[in-house]
Amino acid sequence: MFERLELLIGKEALEKLSKVKILLVGVGGVGGTCLEALVRSGVQNITIIDGDNFQISNLNRQILATLCDIDKPKVEVAIKRMLSINDKLNITGKKLYLNEENICSLDKVDFIIDACDDVKAKLSLMKYAEENNIHLISSMGTGKRLNPSDVIITRLDKTSNDPLAKKIRYEARKLGLNLKIPVVCSKEEPISSDKVVASSIFVPSTAGLCIAHYIIEKVINS
């Protein structure tokens, strides 16, 4: 199934991708697209964590969401879909909300992808990755934005126009955490909306693809 990909990156790179171990936290708008891109790019060993079930409101932007899967656990749906793409995957999932108490139960991995939207969980992942010398990339705010061409990968300390990143920086600085971690974010000014965060498929999915590409490049060039 990876014949066309091998023509692009070579057999050795494909072998590296088959061996790398990745933890993905959050399989919503960003994480769902990221997960599918990784699986379709030869990554074989993945653990996913998400405590949510799919809702009707997810249908406009989350690639894993369908009418058939409303009220079903995102982890369960994600694993089923990924195995329908590659039945040789080593993929496991945990339906839980990550926090300071349960983060110590995580398996040893090579990369952590933070695609969740909980500030405390993001900070816990930053701390865990730093303490265990694991490469981490984190997704910042993708709601209230419409233009996919403004999505970039930069460092946490270099983000702009992103209230979530600003809050993460503030809290991370108080905890003495490294602010130079790679993040995916949008340069677009957030579009005003009501209390419910407005969102479309364009920015979250683009962010997910950017993270997947970042991981693939890191693995290939390691």
C-alpha cells in the first residue's frame, strides 16, 4: 500500500516510519486529520487518547465524525477507521481525559502530539515530555479562524494572535517549562464570535496535516 510513498521518500525512510512510536492526545479536528495522515504515511505504532464522544457539532470540521458515529467514543471510532485503512497497525486507545494523575501511566514513545484543547493537559504533556526527554509538538488555537494558508509551525515563544498560546506561555513560564517547544498555530487574527467557539474544517485539518508532516520529516531525517 505504500508503493507510491516509497517512490518519494525511499525504502529506508519508510522502514523508520514503521518503527517509530507515537502518542497522540486528542482526535478531534486537529488530531483526527493528523492521525489519518500518519497512518497513510506508514506510521505503524500509535497510541491515541481522548475522553470525548462524537457530537453533531463535530460534523462540520472533524474528519473522523460521521452521522453513524454520533455519541460513540472518538477513540473507538478512530481505531476502527484506521484499521480499515491498514489492518496491520499496532494501534491502541484510551478513553480518558489526560491529567497530572494519570499521565504517569503513559507508555514510552518517541514522539508526543498534543492535539487536545485543555490547558492543564497541555501543560502536563509539556512537563512530562521535558522530564522524559520525549519530542513534543503541540497544537494551539484553531477555532475562530478560516484561512488555512495562515497555519504555520513555529515555537511557543514566537506565536502571535493566539490567545491560547499566550495563556500556555504564561502558565508554562510559571512552571519553569521550556517555551521553545514546536507548536502549530495560525497567524490569522481570531474572528469574533459568541461563547461557542466558531470553527470550520480548514484551519484544524491544515494544522493536523502540518503536524503529521513535521513528524514524518523528523523521523526520516533522524
